Amino acid sequence: MGSWRVTVMGHDRRSGGRPQGRPDGPLARRDGLEVHGRDGELSCVDATGRVRWQQPCPGRPNAAHLSSGRVLVTTDSFDYTAWGHLGPALLLDLSDGSTVAELRGDRATALGGGRFALGLAGHDAFDTRAYDRDGALIDSWRSYGHYVVGSGLRVVETDRRHPTESRVVRLLPGGRIERGPLLADPRAPEPLVLPDGTLLVLDAGVLRAVGRDLDDTVLAELHPLPADQRHRFTGSLRRTADRLDATLVERHPTRMGAYTTHAWHLDLHAPR
């Protein structure tokens, strides 16, 4: 069997295009339920539009993850603290919104069975912890980044260091880590997951495919970024029904608020 391939169909460059914040809409949805968040408040709405519950939130909710009757919500604090704007991570009972546990982390994923992985980076932290449905710690790893559930728990690491030591890794029971390819970008954007479990990673302007076995292939060198310029670029990947879009938003080196957007449109070819 071959590997995934891409064909670059077009490229454009335009002024503007500041990186986007959190999109509108529910934080999470599953089985006819939606979890919504706004400053200081969380709510759950069913398929008929009925509000199941509303609960105060000590911050600004930014993401939510659902698993077997539990919801884990990460938040930004209203005030600047030693951890920046990191707010509490709230583990709630999905039936009534009551608090099960208050945890600390800024990026999470659901693991099934009411369990979650919650990551935290900064101040010497570069950690992922797994919690059960009652908020009890069940495992931990020295790794942090974008989480992908399937073929175990994989992480596209984002260590925010120069030079970076980030890799694509798999987290194994007992705190063990299977290490895959080294990345060039210390802040790689969220990967795309293809139907066979392959990850597409936009790594400092280079599109890479990382398989279930953590093998990697360069698919396209779109706009390779010099190490001393990577901090000025924010990347993203988006897949539609008929194509793949890769975007790099470049912050001007001296003019505050000035951005340039580089966009590529690609055809994605499955292995044969």
C-alpha cells in the first residue's frame, strides 16, 4: 500500500487575516445535548432547545469535552495571575451541572468511560494527567500538546521552546511515552485526523503525515519557516469535502496589528 499524497492546486497571499479566536456556537455536543458557555456561566441545552441546567462559572469557558455523563470544561480567568489567564478546569456531572472536581489545565480530551486527559504547560510544567469520572488522578506523563484519541492517546507536542524538543508521541500506561518524529515548530497547530488514523501536521510551513505507528512523511514544503521567524506565524489546517486548505497567518515584524495571510489549496490523495 502507498502513502497519502497531496497536489497543490493554488496559493494566494493577501493582507490581513488576524488569527481567529474561539468560534461561536456550543462548546461541545453529543447525543442531542449541547454545552454552552459565556462569561461567568455554563448551561446545557437538549435537542428541543430546553435548558437542562445553568451553573455559574468562575471564568470564561473556552472548551468542553463530554464522556459518559461527565463534562470537563477549561476556562480563562477574568484576572491576570501568575499563570496568566489560566482558569480552573471544571469536571461536572452532565445530568445537573454540579461540580465533581476542580482541576488545573488548559487543554483536554475525553478518553471514554467518564475519563479525561488534561494538559498543562508553563512554569516548568509540561504535563498531561488522566483523571477518572470522580476527578481522581489515574496516570500522568511528561508531555503536552494537541491530543488525538485513537491508536492510543497521541500528542502533537507544543513545548513553546527554542530550539524545540517537540515530537509526535503516544502516551502509554504507567507514564511511559513512545516517541515519534521530532517537530520543527514549537507551536504546531491542531492536526487533522484522516480516516485511517494518519495525522496531518502543519510543521513550520511543511505539511507532514504521521501514521498510527508514528512513521512520518513530508507531503509538501509549502513555506518552510526559518527558526528565528517561526514565532511570527500561526498555522491552521481545514478539510472540506473536496480539498484541504492550509493557512499561515504572518504577523508583521514591526507594525503592530499588521498581518499577511498565506493560503494553499490542495487535493488530498488516499493511499492505493
